[in-house]
Amino acid sequence: MKRVIFINPFGIGDVLFTTALISQIKIAYPDSFLGYWCNERVGPLLEGQPLIDRVFAFSRGDAKRIARRSRLESIRRSLALWSELRRFRFDVALDFSLDHRYSLIAKTTGIKRRIGFNYKGRGRFLTDKINLTGYCGKHVIEYYLDLLGFLDIIPKSGEIKLAVPQAEEGGARRLLLASGIKEGDSIVGLAIGGGASWGKEATRKQWPPESFAKLAEMLNLKAAVKVLLLGDDADRPVAAKVKAAAGNCVIDLTGKTSLGGLAAVIAKLALLVANDGGPLHMAAALGIKTVSLFGPVDPLAYGPYPSGNKRHIVLRKSPGCSPCYNNFRLAVCSGDNRCLKDISVQEAFDAAGRLLGKVNVDA
């Protein structure tokens, strides 16, 4: 096995979950060439990762988005991708897309072994497959690791890894300095948005802005840490609400970094408090402690891995209807999002204090 390509058109967390397999393949086949086919948004995060030799950042979603502007450009980009995949002559594809069209493209580019999941009969172009109805009862990473059995690899761990792009280090340092953060300061990040892949339902995954604001005040005043608001441009409206309520207790960096720059900033934190989303999994992959807030989604399947890791605390309430995201379907909420709203600020503050080693902050 010389050349392997990973296919994952989903978001940051899903892509990072697959890094557990990348390291295992490199251990088993040190001379293998690894490619990664992802979407344009995640691509910059994978560029420069030490175990990935080539990134192909163009998904079906990207093609559809570009087609709304220029159908001709979308077709041109799609054909260029197909040509590039064929040129690299991959031997094996590990397909996490749950979409038969990706494995069909892999087949037409000459990839003989195509390994993945047969979800709703969509695995018809796979040569090796595991039947799947959803991720339930164990972590997504464990489902992914099961695919290594087709390559006669017995995984030794499920640790996910992310290296900060070297080109982003200096920019992050300058941004923090310009924001009043000095070397040696204890910094806590708040990832106040997330859930972009859920579209209009993204707020279902988000702890209320007023709760984040109160937590920021407590962390700044009682735990003596500097608090950053983190996210992308789409999170600016939420950040504005948090900042309006918390005032000078927060430093707003929302939308001020690239994705690689966000990773570089997260790597300098003492702790990240986050909704279920990409920044949470970036922190875990970077070895940063986290407090995560889960509601509709089961943290056993999608939370920091492995569950029970003492560097990560998951907060969630279970009002009887949670989790309501099952088998890739989100149920209509009849409980006013109580699963997240009922997580108190004090609970989040106590969890943060334990991880920061400041258990007596209220004394």
C-alpha cells in the first residue's frame, strides 16, 4: 500500500476525528503517501500537517456554491479536481462522506480499493464497507477506527492530532500582543458560536450569549484570567451580544483570524470553554483543556475523546428529550432548548476552576 487518500467533505470536527487513523496508517506504513480530499473551508487547516502529503480542498458543497455564481467555473474546478486525483494514482480511498458520489469519483480516477460506510445503501461503489445507520453507542472515532481492519491494522490509540501551521504562529503572537495579552498571561477562550453545518438550526447547539457573558465576568474578576471571544465572521452577532453584556471583561477576537490563525491562538490558551463545534475539537487535538457545553448532540459520540479524559469536562442536562440528534436527524425542539439553557453559569465556572487549578476561587 503506497498511496492512500482520505475523503471527508464535512466540518472541522469530523475531519479532526480522522487524524486518529492517519497516525495509525503512518505507523503501519511509514513510507505511504497520504492525501486528503476535504472542503475549501477546512483545507487551510490541513495544509502543512506533518503526516499529510497533499490536500485536495474542493467538495460537492463547494461546487454547488460556486455554480450559483458561475456554472462554468464549477464544472472547470470539478474537472480539475478529477484530473488531479487521477494523476496521483491512489491505491486506497478511505471514504467518510456517506455519499456514493465520492466513491464513484474515486472509482473513475482508478482507485481500486474504496473503504467506507454503507449508509442507506450509498456504499454501492465501495469495495469494502461497514453497514451504518448512525453514530450511536460509541464515539465517531471508534467507528472510523473500525475501517482500519480492512487494511489489517490494529489501532493502538484514538488520539487526534493537530499541528499549528507554522506560518500562523507569528500572526497569532502579534494579534494577542496588540490585544493586550502578554507572555505569561493566563488566557481562557470562549468559543461562543459553532454549529455552522446546521444552518438555521445552529443556535440549537449554542449556550445562551448572556450565560457566556456572566461566565466571562466571573473568570475575569474571580479567577484573574484574561478572556477571549473566539469564532469566525458568522459568530460576530453572538459575540456582540456577549461583549455588550460583559464589557471590558472580554477581548473580542471574533472574525479576526484565519482558521489556521484560530488554531494558533487556541494553542496558547490555558482553557477553552466551547459549544459543540470545530473550535472544541481543535482544542482537544492541540492538547488544550476544555469545558464543553452539549445539548441536542450526544457527547458519547461527538464529544472529546476518550470520554472520561480528565483534561476535558463535558456539561450537559438531560431533560428527557436529549439527545434529540439521532441517526443524522434533528428532532423538532419542544422544550425551548432547555438542555443547554439549564446549564448554569456557576456549573461552567466551577468546571473551569477545576481545570485551571483554581478550585477555591470563591473562597
